[in-house]
Amino acid sequence: MPRSAAILLLTTALTTGACGGTDEATSATGGSGGMDAAAEGSDDGSAGQAGAAASGGVGDSGLGDVGVDAPKLGPPYPIVLAHGFFGFEQFAGVNFVTYFYQVKDDLAQHGESLVLTPAVDPFNDSHFRGAELEKHIEEYLAVTGHAKVNIIGHSQGGLDARVVAHRRPDLVSAVATVATPHGGTPVADIVLKIVPNANAQGFIDWLVKRVGAPLYDAVGNETAVSKPMHLFSAAGIAAFNAEITDQPSVRYYSVTGRSDWHLGGKDCDVPAAPPFIAKYKTELDPIDPLFALTEALLDGGVLNPYPNDGLVRVKDAKWGSFLGCIPADHLDEVGQLFGDVPGLTNGWRHKEFYRELVAYLRAQGH
């Protein structure tokens, strides 16, 4: 496929709804839900223990299933990067397009070798996607021998992570969400008003299955792009939050982006923000032109502005311990498009951010 065509397709995908994605993934079982369990030794030896406990080869990991009766390994736990709506493993067969963009490789280069980047249905609600994510995590833990994982979810991936934590708190130590619409997004309500007819929504679902299948590995018969739109709506997210409650044994953290030259004001004010967030307090981000319209729809105007990242408002992205705002739009948060910088005057970088977020989770005992 010509690069220009790939860019057009990817741009369309990433700017329709609350986007996200998955980094390159080598499956533990040879499928599309990927893992990299290289199990290099860590300072406390736990990663090395995972390698020693797992024998035999599975996929490209070099690890086999750990025995059922083997003792489970404790922290530091493996990291799971959970992608959002329109997430992809390899978009349209273009192998240079990955999400979270080069984050997995960067973490490995800095000692975090146990990172799972599973692919779930790119067009579905979080009950469906959460169940898929749960299965990937169960399979991964059977290989590494750890008791739990830490899930970092971008956009809808954060809602998927909450579903897993709610259903299986025994598998999750911490959930950290990045620009997740915990309070929904008015963009979804606008879309549903534009396409309110159930028959029209059904046609869109059908079209996605026919056109999307060659582009997205995870598209299946149960794929339904209208379902996440309803989930992100005011009514949909209220029902979701009432059902998917937090578990006391799981720690929840959240971070979100602010863009369009906005410092965030009181919405982003966190007196005890960790240093890797606080150091960018005065950094400004120009909004990507792809989000100019949606940012304007979300922004309340000069007299009553709502800081946002182009798709999710800051106030709607807060959950658990809110760590603060980063100067990034919804694409910048995962290094898209193609790893470009967030702005010529913006010193924030996505790979450094994920390294420091993981380090923060480690410091909290996860």
C-alpha cells in the first residue's frame, strides 16, 4: 500500500471517536493478542524467576506455561498496554504503524521486558473488549508465573481495564488510565444525534465489518461500532460506572492531556502531582489540526473553557488518584502520527512519559 494511502487510512481511523491502539505484539499462542516475555533479570530477580519457572517455547517468547501448582510471583508485575477505540495491531498490513508507538521497545530497552500489548476488538463496547482483555491476561500470567499485572489503558482501553479489574481483581494490581472518558465525551452524544436512527447505525456496523475486516485483525461478527458510541454517551457511561465499580484491592490512577495552548487551570491543578507530571506544568501544546473541530466542540469558550485533548475533557478523564495533566492531544498521548513530536515548542515526549509512569507504579509497589 502506498505510504500516502496508509496515512490517509490511519488518520481516518484515529480521528473517528476516542481513539487508541496497540503496539506490535507477538502472540503467546500464535494469535493476534501479543506478548513479549523475554524475562530478563531485574534487580530483585523476579523477572529472572519468571524465566526460570517457565520452560519450553511458546511463540517467540521462549517461555512455556508455568505449572498450575507453582507459587505465583509478586511485584514488580508485568505491564499491559491496553489500546482504545479503533485500536489496531498492524493497520492495513502496514508494519511500520504500531500503537503505542514504539513504547514497548523503549520500555524493554530500559529494563521492562515483561510487557503485553494485546489486541482486542477495535469496534465494540468495553464489556466485550474487557472480556477479551481478561482472557489475554490470564494466558499471559500462565506463561510468566506472576500473580497479577498492571494495566495502562489509553482512551477506551482504560474502560476495558476497569472491566477486568472489576471482574477479576485477583489478576490486577493497578489500573492507570490515560485520557480515558470515564465521564463520557460529548463527541459521542453529538455523533448519536447526527446518526440517531437504529437502522442507520446498523448499516454503519455492517459497513465496518465488510470494510474494516481487511484492515483490522480483530474485526469479527460481533463487532459493532455503534456500541462504543453509546458507551461514551452521557447515559451510556453513567450506566457503565454504576455497574463497573472499583475494587478495594486494586489501585486506580489517571492522567490526561490538555491541548490548544491551554494550561488547564483548576481542572489540572494537582498540588502533589508527581515530578514527571509537574515538570510540564507550564508547557503548552498546539492542537493537532485533525482535532480542531472536536476541540472547539468540547471547549466551553473563552469565558468557561473546558481543557481537553481534542476528544476527552480533563474533567471527564479523572478516576481514582488523579496525577495531573500532560501537554498533549489525543494522538500525542500515544506517539501518533508515526512518532512525530507534539509541537515544535513542546518538550513533552510520549516514550519518556510511559517510562516514568511505569517507574511511578513501581515506586508504589506494583
